[in-house]
Amino acid sequence: MGEKWQSAPSGDLCLTWTNPAEKSVLVKNRRCNKYLFSTGLLAERLHFPAAPPGGEPKSLPRGLRLRHQPAGGAVTSPPPPSRNLRGPRAVCFLFVGRGDMAAAPAAAGAGFTGAFLTERDKQSKWSGIPQLLLKLYATSHLHSDFIECQNILKEISPLLSMEAMAFVTEDRKLTQETTYPNTYIFDLFGGVDLLVEILMRPTVSIRGQKLKVSDEMSKDCLSILYNTCVCTEGVTKRLAEKNDFVIFLFTLMTSKKTFLQTATLIEDILGVKKEMIRLDEVPNLSSLVSNFDQQQLANFCRILAVTISEMDTGNDDKHTLLAKNAQQKKSLSLGPSAAEINQAALLSIPGFVERLCKLATRKVSESTGTASFLQELEEWYTWLDNALVLDALMRVANEESEHNQDEDGNTPAVQALGEAEAGGLLQVQDQPGLHSASEESGLPHTSARTQLPQSMKIMHEIMYKLEVLYVLCVLLMGRQRNQVHRMIAEFKLIPGLNNLFDKLIWRKHSASALVLHGHNQNCDCSPDITLKIQFLRLLQSFSDHHENKYLLLNNQELNELSAISLKANIPEVEAVLNTDRSLVCDGKRGLLTRLLQVMKKEPAESSFRFWQARAVESFLRGTTSYADQMFLLKRGLLEHILYCIVDSECKSRDVLQSYFDLLGELMKFNVDAFKRFNKYINTDAKFQVFLKQINSSLVDSNMLVRCVTLSLDRFENQVDMKVAEVLSECRLLAYISQVPTQMSFLFRLINIIHVQTLTQENVSCLNTSLVILMLARRKERLPLYLRLLQRMEHSKKYPGFLLNNFHNLLRFWQQHYLHKDKDSTCLENSSCISFSYWKETVSILLNPDRQSPSALVSYIEEPYMDIDRDFTEE
């Protein structure tokens, strides 16, 4: 075959393949990436009579056009097309949508001969899809009754569904290597555009009456579209560009018959859509959501997860603060983001948060019954995205084949499979692998009949709760945080989760637990583990800097906090006094205590350690509370943390960082905590291991360094025998009190960060360095510390490098913190140093007067001065 790019009269470039043996030309339009027949010899070969001048080929269905062969000279060759037809005799045509009719040139045409299509089908393995699409087009005009149209869809559906099922399971590789996948042929011949047009018929009015499409037909169209999206690259993105179609899809969710297929397709489309959809553009959103049953609402949360999350939240800690600040300035001029608008739209729906709380706290026994649940296999496949459930049910069906058969010889499981097959998403055929599912899933052979339904119900509930907890978590972090907090407390989300903790959230793994296909029970992708992580993220968001955190305790534990304050002769925490006792956890233990129990039992290699530490740390954040610290110290938390850091010699940087942060909050200003620390770290060998962990990464451990430094400063100003004893005995306090130690930390903290690399994760290094200098300023030792930094610069042969960098960092600090009330309040509360003192210290350090002994410029020699750089442009 010869191949070249040519310029078409329309200006488009077309790649042509010429087959001398066939005397045919195949044209690929570079702009629309479709293949077209040319006219000429090929049209004659196919017996196409010429069309009348200016007329259209009346014998062809409208929308089918044969484009003229492009003319013109050759141009420079662009990159080759992403997909090439294989085989010397491969030929295909373009099925042009009705929207292109006006642009399509007049062409000669007549009906294809049956012999030709049959021959081409055999050669190219089209599975009869082009002929079916021609019939579908002819039977789907505006005045059609759609009966024949629906029959054709029933023929097309199994051709695509089995391919889609194979694509997402172990047969994926085989399918991708197939020469002409059915889904690709279906899209190539215009099937996707045709189904979109059929689905959107209700938006067209004829003589004031809107056209109707049956739920069954819509369901078939949606299933076929979803399967095509799964298997054929680019289809989902093309659908995402049709904003009116995406909005229209939401209206199809009003019917229970089409809800699942619609939700699944919307989720895939929104996952690739460049611009976030606005829920306030969805017609009658409030009515739509209010009419969902609990099962539909749980499914709908999968869609909401995409619409209420900011695009970059997944890598929040990795984005530089410079970039985030610039984005925030831009956002202020543009108004609320689409995610914020969507969150507000959902919160305006009456009863929305209450229903989410009920879903999140619903017990398994309150969910769908066994019989009806097995009939939801179609939905199961969508949730788990694997064939495990299908395999397991088929095995159960085999085991029950001699029992409980209906008149047709079908067991309940087989009936469920049949209904799922009729639904369109699944097409069940006999497959060799179906009978070996017990080995794959770990389900015992002898008890599968009795264990499978309950196991499936548990997993079903886990998948629901995953999505619901995620939505609640995002809302808790949004602009309406206080409103969401109030509603979550009112609807008793925390007590409900506490009641589910042992039986569902942190249940023991059993041999019959269902896991994702191709994974194991300890894999981070398994639903069990994902639920635990989402649960811990919710607790972290709920507790962080909010007085509602005391709802994590029960009445007895709240009384314990009061007793701790009374014994220490300190005022009781106001938030504890204000806690509504009717909304706290019930039972013998509150949620926080249950979390501590599983945290101490967690294996060293567990992926939960990070999230558990973050959730507990969030309970301690904010203004330091002695009672909160003692509550956790009494439960052995400090010893557990030190064991993980020192004795288990944890290697994970993320886990170490979370443990150092938690240890810092637990020990800050607490003499009893330092006594416990010294009792556990009772040898020089242990202390050296601890220091090695601290010094291995200051980005991870700097919060602990800050908390110990602040505690040392407070203890030194107290006159108390207990404090004096701790100061004289504690290795850690003695180590931090040495000026060379503080200078070493200060030099490294400043050296490892730069304005261009500052993130939410490492900006704490800058604030820790400021804490060291603020405390030095209190003791009138700031000039000494700056002079020592200058000497260290020279000793490292880099004069001016460190102090210039620190000057730039402090300039950025002013820009970042002086306009952010929340961030400045957090600094003040965590350090117990007024923010005005923070600002004064930074201003003194940035003083341009080179005669000032506390100004950075006084210690930068003139030849090395570089303090006026515009870092925002670097």
C-alpha cells in the first residue's frame, strides 16, 4: 500500500492508503481521526450510481455519506495516526452524524450488496457491527416507534459487553491485541455519536410535545456506551467534551431502571473531564437527590466525590506555596471554584447531610436482604470492578444445582445472574475459570452457601460507606465547615461510627472476606483497608482545631478529663464543659480510645500507622491541653510511639514524621510526659538511636524539635521542684539546651528549604527556625545566634548563601502569613507565642539598617549581598 498526506479542499489534511489490487482508496481525516471511503473506482466497484446534481443518495439512510477523494499536492508529513488498519484489504466507511449533514458533500451512492458486507466481515472481523449500525440508523428516526431499534441494540450489546468484561479482568491483554475489537469498530463507524443522539431525543420537541425514549432502550444505550468507554481509548474524553450531554445524563438518574448505568457512565466521564461540572446547572438537583433511595444516594456519592473535590487536593502537600498563593489570588478574582459551588449546592438540599450520616452509620443487618441483594449482581460488578463476585456466585450455583431448583431448574444464584445478564452490563457465558473461584477468593468449599451472602452484604456495606465517608470528609474541609460540623454532631455520626468500629470498620479479617480481584487482604487497594483509611481521614478532619473533638469520647471519659483538671488544679477546658453529653459516644469506650487500642496492636509494617497517628494528633492540635495529654499518656501512647521509633527502628519516612509530630504534641509543656520519656529512653544507646532518627530527616522531625525547644524555655522559667528534677535528669532537654545543638538545627533547617521549594509539608522548618530565634531574642541573644550563623557560613566556604536564603524566606513568610488569619492563629496557638511577637521578630530580622545588631543584612558582607531578588519570578 502507498500512503501519503494530502490537502483536502476544506483545508483538512487526509492520509490516504491506496490498494492497487483493489483499486481503492481509504482516507483518514486527521482532524476528526475517522476513516472514510473515497469515491471513484471504489464507488463503481460497489455499484454506486451517480447522485443527481446537487442531490443526495436517496437509497442510503440519512447520515451515511461517501466523501470525495481529497485533491492537492503533498505536504510535510505529520506524525502517523495512532491506529492503523491492519491487512491489505481492510476497508471501512464513516458514519456521519446528523449534525454533519449540511457539511457533507453530495456523493454518488446506493445500498451495499449483502455479498460485499459479508465478505468484508469475514476478512476484517467486524462481527456484523457496521450492518447493525446501518439498520439502527434507519430505525431510529424521529417518527420511529423504536421497537426495531431496541431489538438491534439487543444484538449489539452482547458483542461489546463480553469484550468489556474481558478488558477489565485477566483477558485484558488478549483483547487489546485483537485486530479489530468490537468496541473500536462500533466507535469507528459512528456508533457512539448515534447513541448519544438517540439518548437525547427527549430534549427534542415536535409540535410542542417532547419525544420519549423507554427506560429499557436508554439502559441498553448507556450500557453500550459504558462498554465502549472501557475498551476504546478517547471515547470517554469525547463524551466529556459534550457538556449538554453530561448534564442531560443526570436527568436519566430519575428512573431506577437506568440509574446504575447512568451513574457508572457519569462517573467515568467526570473522571476525565478537564473542567469540573457545576451541579447548580443540573435541572431540579434538589428534587433529584431527595428522591433517591439510600442505595441510590450511596451510588451517587461516587459521582459527588469527583464534583466536590478540588482538582489538586490529591497532591496538596507537594505543590509549592508560591504556586498555591498565586492560584489563590487568581481564584479570589474569579470567585468561588466549581467545587465550592457544588458543595454549597449539596448543603442546600434539605436532609442531605442527615441521610449521609444514616448511610455511614447503618448496620449491616439494616441493609438489603440476602435475596434482593443477590439480584443486585449487576451493581456488584460495577462496585468491585472485577469478576470475583461473579465467579463466586457461579460456584455457589454449581453447589446448589441439585437443591432448591425452580421449575426451570434454576437456583436463586443463577436467577440473579440471568437478571444481571439481561441488564446489559454483564453478559454471562460459560468460562473455564468460573469453577475455580474458591481457590482464588479463599472461600471455604464446605461453607460457601452459608457464608457468601453475609460476606457479600458486609462488603457491599463497606463499599457504600467508603464513598459516603469521603463526601463527608471533603465537606468537613470546605468553606461551610462549621455548618457541616454542627449537622454531623446533631445527626450523631460519631456515636454511630463508634458502634460500627469492631463489627465493620476494624473487624477481624476472615478467610471468607472478599477482596479485589488480583489483590490480597493486606493490599492497600482492598475495600477493607480503604475503608479504614477513609475512616481515619474523617476523624482527622473532624478533630482538627474544633471543639467537637470531645464527641469522640463517652460520658465516663469526659468525666475523666474533668478529674484530671481538678487533680492538677487547673481550669477545666471550656469545650469539655460545653459538650452536649447527648451527642457523645455510648458504650464502654469512646471512638478515640478504641482507636488507641488498635493503634498499639498494629504490626510494624502496617500502612495504617501513618493515618492512625495523624488522627490522634489532630485531637491534640490547637491550644495545648494538659488534660487531653494526660488522657492519652495514661493509655500508654508515649511508650508505644517510642517503641516504634527506637525499638522497631521504623524506616518509613511518612510514619516517622507522623509519630514525631504526635510525640511533639503529646509532650509539649508537659512535665509528666518528659518524665515518662526519660524512663523509657533510659540508656545512652537508646538515646543515640532516638537522635539518629531525629537527625536522619529534619523535615520529618522538626515539629518535635520545636515542641521540645518551646517546652525547655517554659520549664526554665518555672520555679518548681518537679520541673527542676526533670530538667536535671532528662537527656532530651539537656541535649536541646546546648547552644551548639540549637545552632546545628538552625543552620540545617534554613539550608534545606528555599522559597521556590516551600510546600505545606516543609514550611514548618521555617517556622521552627523562627521559634529558635524568637526564644533567643527573649533572652537578648539574637545577635549572638546571627553571628554564629555567619561563622558557620564561612566555615562551609559559602559566605552569604545561608543568610541571603533566610532573608528571602522571611520576606515570603510576611507575604504568606500576614494575610491568612487561620494560619497565623495556628502558629499562635501551637507555640503559645503571640502572633504580634512573630511579626515583630521577622520585621527586626528584615530591618534594612546595616547598623542594627539584630538585622540579617548586618551579617551579609557587601560582595555577597543578594536580598532584593524577586523570588516570585524564579
